[in-house]
Amino acid sequence: METAPSLTAPGNCPELGMEVPVGTIDQELRRLWQQDDARTNASLMNLVVYSEKPGSLLDNSAIVRDLTREHACRAILVEIDRRETLAGIRAWITAHCHLAHGQKTVCCEQIAFYLTGIVTGRFRNTVFAHLNSDLPLVFWWRGELSDILSERLVAVIDRLIVDSSCWADPAASFDRIAMAARANSELILQDHEWTRSWQFRIGLAGLFEDAAAQQMLTDIESVEIIHHPAHRNCALQLLAWLAEQSGWRDAEDGTLGFRGRNGKTIRVELTENADAPPLGSLSLQAGERRARVHQAAGTNHVERCFEAPGYRISSLGPADPASPGELVGLQLARAGRNSLFRKILPRFRALL
């Protein structure tokens, strides 16, 4: 397909590599590797990074360059301008190379696409024609969901990475994912908001390894979570995890609260703090006993503390990463089936 002259993608993009006709991508990639025998092509997965935000190709290319230091992949970047009515497509190829053991250069291929106009069919046919068919497909969707996320698309994805913190209507977006996922019962879903709570979950679980802290589990009276206004989903997912793992029932009156295993009411308070990190504090109270995980603004660690009359323990742990690239890197490093998130997802969606 010829490039439309009115496309609004950046004109000269050395950061994306060499612009090539779509029909010659495979040929040009082979030529790229033939130019230097000292380079080794490494790939353990297909990583598609999709965005409808203008200028995202350059941003995502920089993120992928850092990701490939630890995660070998064939990266396919896609930016779609759905405001432009004229159908068009442009493509660039490059390789992100890193020195391995000081002896050879290990490189990962990157293909970048810029599409305009009605793209649904062209997106699948063009992009997925360039996947490495022997490798799993990790699809990182950046931004609001759209009708591009269809059953046909989800059916070929192994792992879908999203960030629900940027969605205007998270409940509707999770409904969209659920409907699309019916075509793929093996789909692994990962949400940045869930990953942002990792150290809080690990920290709280670690506190309750202490015998004195374990004694308060059945007596918890209240839960307080302080969170940044943009990360309410992170707080709700943490709350859903807490309720699911503790065996709490939802409050019968429809309020944000629970009933413990002893039948007593557990009050819940979510507090927004614009100066806080995504999660600022998780606090569980039972009389004079309190378990708390806290991260102060601007710090790179969390503090874990249990207090009771005449008794106190505390420790420090690393904070969860903040940038999108670091979050994806962490999600790729852990891999797995993400079964715990699937377990709490119904509870979280009910809280929404």
C-alpha cells in the first residue's frame, strides 16, 4: 500500500530506524542482520505495544530499547491515528543492541507501524503477518480501550497488559475485556494497578508471619487505604485482595465495607491524597493493635510496622516501580499465570 501524503506521523524519525515499504519488511530485516556478523538476534517473545496517542511511537521505542536489556523480544510498535480519514500505513525497522558479557552484541528486532483511516482489518493483517509464530504474544495496550480490542484480536494474545488507572470508565473497560476474553480462556491479564500494589501485599503478608500480629486477624475492625486520586483502582484491587484472602463477606447494605468471619462489621475508608504515591498507606486496626504498610511521597521504600501495647516490629522494603516501562519489565520478569489477580478480579469489579 502506498504511503498517503497527508499522514501526520513525524516526518524524519531516526529514533525508529529505517523507513521501509511494508511489503519489504522481512527482506530488509534479513539485510539488517547480514550487515554485521558480530550481532546475534535474540527473541523469547513477541511484544506488541499499541497506542492511539499521537507521538507514542517515539516514546514507546525508547521504552522498548530499555526493556530489551533484560527481555529479548521481537517488538512491534503500533500507533493509530483514527482522526485521519485517509487510509495509510508507514513502517520502520531497527534493532536494539546491547553488549553481552563484553564479547558479542545481542540485538532485538523492532518494527514500528503508523496507521490511519479505517484500520481494523489492516491492523490484524499487517501487524500479525510480522509476528514470530513460534513465540508467545505479549500485547501491551496503552491508553483507553477501543473497538480494536475485539474477540479476533484477543483470541491470538497470550498475555494482555493494561493500565486501568487511565480509563475514564474502568467498569465498562473491564466488561469489554471480559467479553473479548471469552474467545480465549487462556488469556493472562495484567494490570499496572495490580503491579503497583505488589510491595504492599508482600509487606502486609510478611507482618502477619509474626505470632502477635496473627492474633489480630480475626478481630480486625477497620481498614484504611490512602491513595493518589489517579489510582483508586489500585486501592480497590488491594482491598479486593485483602477481602478475598481473609474470607470477608461484602456488607449487606451495599456500602464499602465487609463482615469478618466472626460476623462483625469491618469499616473501610479510602482517602485520596494528591501528594501521595499511587498507594500511600494501608492500615488495619483491631482495638489497640495496628498493622500498617506505608510509603512516604518521594521515597523509594515502604515501611512495614505492627504495633500492640508494649510491642512493636518494623522493617523496610523496596517500593514498587513507577514508570510504565519498569512496570512492564516487572510483569514480564514474573511471568506466570497471574492466578491471584484472576481470583480477586470478580471482587474488584463488584467494588467498582
